[in-house]
Amino acid sequence: MNWQFNPLVIVIGIAFLISLSVLVYAWRRRNSHGARPFLPLMLGITIWLLSNGIEAGFTNETTRLFWNNMQYLGIVMVPTAWFLFTAIYTGHSKRITKKFLSLLFIEPITIIILVWTSQWHQIFRQYMILNTTGGTPIWEWAPGPAFWVHTIYSYTLLITGVILLIQAYMRSSRLYKRQISVLLVGALVPWIANIVFIARGGSSTIDPTPLSFLATGLMIAWGIFGFGLVEIAPIARERVFEKINDIILILDDQNRIIDVNPAFRQRIKSNVRITGQPVENVLEQWPDLVSKFTNVNHIETAISLMTEDGTEKHYQLSISPLYDAKERYSGRLVMLHDITPLKETESRLRQSREAAEAANQAKSAFLATMSHELRTPLAAIIGYSELITEKSKVWGYENIVPYLSQIETAARHLNTIIGEILDISKIEAGRMELIKSDFSLQDVLDDVINTIYPLIEKNGNQLLQNIQIQSGTMYADKTKVQQILINLLGNAAKFTKNGQISLDVHYQPANNGSSDSYHFKISDTGEGIPNEKMDVIFKPFVQVDSSYTRKHGGTGLGLAISYQFCQMIGGEMHVESTLGQGTTFYLTLPAKVANEQKSGDKLPTAG
Ligand code: ADP
């Protein structure tokens, strides 16, 4: 048995156990950010310590040589893994291509081969003899050229890693400098230890390098898992901070500037020193802004600022509080997002909408005037047709009477259409007004029924009435009430053949804050309205079946006008319908119209 107790075994053994635990821990948490590139480094250190510890416990030369050679698996792995870790950490992962990786591994693999075959050549070791005379066996050996190549290669990788960290340190804002310096210190430990070891000929009883790399490993592990060093991906954050177009300021609890990003420096062209200064000194161009938000810890709001060249800029300002690791308030994060283009688009849209509205009003005004102008000659046509009809009968020209009555019917129809266009134009132009008076609802209903009755009969319909309106007085715009009812009953008569039309009216005294009102229900057993059209029939120019227009006339304006009139009077209107079975319109009108309402505000548009 060539095993011999050696206190080194305990030291290295403990180091190995720590290393193994960190490795296992890192493996279990391998999905945390930054854990994966750290795993090969920790694996290398663990293999190195394990073989180093086992070797220290044996006296037999062959066994010791075996474990000495085993160490090299870790030795070649560590610098490469360290380099890869720093490259990924400092944001260079894109450059680590497969080709690059294969080139990087040529040297370590060659060294492993040379180490394991070193008894047959002197490329790695010129000679290596175990000196056991002093009690503790010590290797006496002389390095070959490959050893020096490997040393140079390893240091190049270690130094490159350190340079990458230093570069990152320089680029970083103060927030991250401390974190990177932890890594830098961790990186320097094995460096110094290894230089000491090599300077002493590499043959002291204990090789401190794996132990010092363990120190590095522990520091990184603490960074990754304890502090979320890599998890926070400082470099990525750094990039965001540096590259983002938004202006960012970090203030301490005394409102002094801790840090600002390049966007800040670019936009806020301030000549004074920035960091460490009270915010009011740096933002002296905007004293109002500073005083308004001095004590605001949390806000999202739009603000406007005048720039030096006198243009106005709009920003979305967001302020949020910052807390340190112990949850103590430590300052504020202020962000300004430029929304000037958005505001400009908004204002352009507003302008075009206003222009469109103005054009629409002009159109409505034009239509209103035109319709009015058309009505005057039409009145003459209707009037003279009536007169000539009468005179023709007296003068014995009865054969032309049917032609004359056709002229009269067409002219009346045209008059109705022009009337509707005039009404809707006036509503759209906001020029429709209420002419209020006291009147008897019963008289209105009688007039309406008289007007509609011929149409009801013409289509073979039956009219059922149920009118319970007590005194039946109303204070409203009589003509408009009449027009609404004529339209609803007229539609019922128009869209029903050989069916039933019923008119229910009842008086509802004031209750629960609502004033006295009349409830109308106009039902028919006609063709009904398809579901998809129910929402649009109150919009101007909408007809369920436009082919119907050709057969029965109509403009699709009646309901739109009635709906608007109803709104103006302060009433409500809605419809229920089953296709093929019939339609019911419900209308509620106040008995006494309160405040005058102008039209044009709530007009639903077609389409
Ligand atoms: P129109 O001049 O075409 O009658 P309205 O605005 O009065 O215009 O009505 C719009 C459309 O709503 C009508 O064309 C018709 O398709 C539908 N409609 C209205 N009332 C009824 C009803 N009682 N039964 C079936 N369809 C109706």
C-alpha cells in the first residue's frame, strides 16, 4: 500500500468538496442567466483539485504520475473556460462561433496528449523524478517547450479575460463598476498565486493555483447566484442605458445627479459638470419643471419643454423611486421619452378632422339652402297642378286629369324627399331647432292616423289602437312629434302586407326622478329587420333592402331623422324585430320638454 497520510490531502480535500458543491449547485441552477458559461470553469477547477488531492496522498511514483497527468484535464480547461466566461459576460457571445471554439480547443487537446505521452518524449517535460528522500515526496522535473507554450497560451487567455473586464469596467457607469471590480479581483488571485508558484520552480509541496482558482470560482458564484451579477446582465443593461434614445437621469435622495445617459448629455446641452451636481443646477433652463417634480416619487405624465433654439418639445415624463438592497429609499429614476412626433401627428389629425367637420358643415349648409330653394318652385308646381286639375274638370278637359294628378303625386313625393334632406342637413349642420308649444297629443295622433290610414288600407292591413293618455297634453315641438309618429307608423304600414299594425300609447306619471312621459309602442306583423341591420337603421341613408326603394320609394332618412328628433326632445327610441314575423318600435317622449337641446352632436354616421 503506497497511501500515506499527508495534511495537504485534508486542505485540498476540503477545497475539492467546496468546489464540487459549487459545481453541483451551479448545475442545478444551470438555467439561471450566466450559470452555463460558469459551469466548465467550475468543472475544470474541481477536476484539478480532485486529482491534486489524490496525488498528494500517494507515495508511489506511477500512481502519483497518473494523478499528476489527470490534473492537466483541469489545468487546460480553466484558462479556456475563464476566457469564454468573461467574453460572454462582457457581451461578446456573438463572436464565439463554432470555428472560433474549435481553434480555441486545439491547444488544450494537444497539451493533454503531450502530457499523457510525456514519458516517451521531452516535449512537455524534459524529465520528472519523484524525490522521496525528504519524507514528503516532491517531483523534481524540468519543463519542456510545450509546457512554456501552454503557460503562454494560458496567460494570454487569462489576460484577455482581464482586459475584457477592464474594458467593460471603463465603459460602465458607476452602478456596475463595483460589480466588475469584484470579478477583476477574483481574476487576479490565481494570477499572482501562479506567478509565485512558477517563480519558485513549480515544485513546492503545494500548488496554490487550483486553490486560488477556487477563490475566483467562489467569487463568480457569489456574483451569479448571490447577487444576480450575471443574472442582471449588467452589460446588456449597460447597453440599454447607453443606447436608448430616452433621456435617463438617476438622482440620489438629496436630488443630486448620480448618473445620466448619453442621450441626456446630447439633448440637454449643459456646460456645467453633471454628476454630483444638484439637479436644479444642471436643469437650470427649466426651473418650473424641477420645482414641480422635486418631491414627486412616482409619476407618469406628459410635459412640454422649450429647447434652446426656441422649439417646443413634448415628453412623457416618468419618475420612479429607487431602493437599495435593504429596501431603503435611495433616490429616483427619471426618464423622458420624446413624444413630439406623436403630438405633431395628433395635432395634424385634429386639424384634418376639424377641416373635415367644417367641410361637412358647409355641405350640410349648402344642402339645407338648396333644398329650401327647391321647395319654392315645387310648391308652385303642386299648387298649379291642383288648380289646373280643378279647372280642367270645369272646362271639360277631363281626359287630361289623370296626367295632371300624376304630376301632382310626383311633385308631392319629391317634396317629401327634399323635406327629409333638408331636415337631415339642418340636423348635421347643427341648425335644427325646437319650436315648442302646448298641444293635445290626441289631436296629433288623430292627424297621424288620418295621414297614414290610406297606406294601411292599401296594403290590406288592420290597425289596432290602444290609447290611454288621460288629459293627453304635451309641451314639445308638435311637428317633430308628428313626423316621428308618421315615420314609424308609415314604415309599419309600408313593410307589412295583409297583416296587423298596432299602436299602443300610455301615459306614465313621474317616478324616481324621471318626469311625466308618454310611452308609444308601434308593432307590425310585417317582414321584420335582419339582426345585422338593427344597429344601423338609425343611421342616415340606411335601408335593409335597397331594391325596395325602387318599388316603394323612401330615402333611408326617415328613421335617422326620427331618432335625432327624439333625442332633441329628450326622448328615447329602440327597436325589436324578428325577421319574417314583425317589428316593434318603442318610443318614450317627455310630456314636457325641459331644456332645449341642439341637434348635430350625437348623429350616428352611415357606414
Ligand atoms: P325609408 O325611407 O327607406 O323607409 P327609414 O329610415 O324610415 O327609411 O327606414 C330605414 C330602413 O329600415 C327601411 O328601408 C327598412 O329597410 C327598415 N325598416 C324600418 N321600419 C321597418 C319596419 N316596420 N319593418 C321592416 N323594416 C323596417
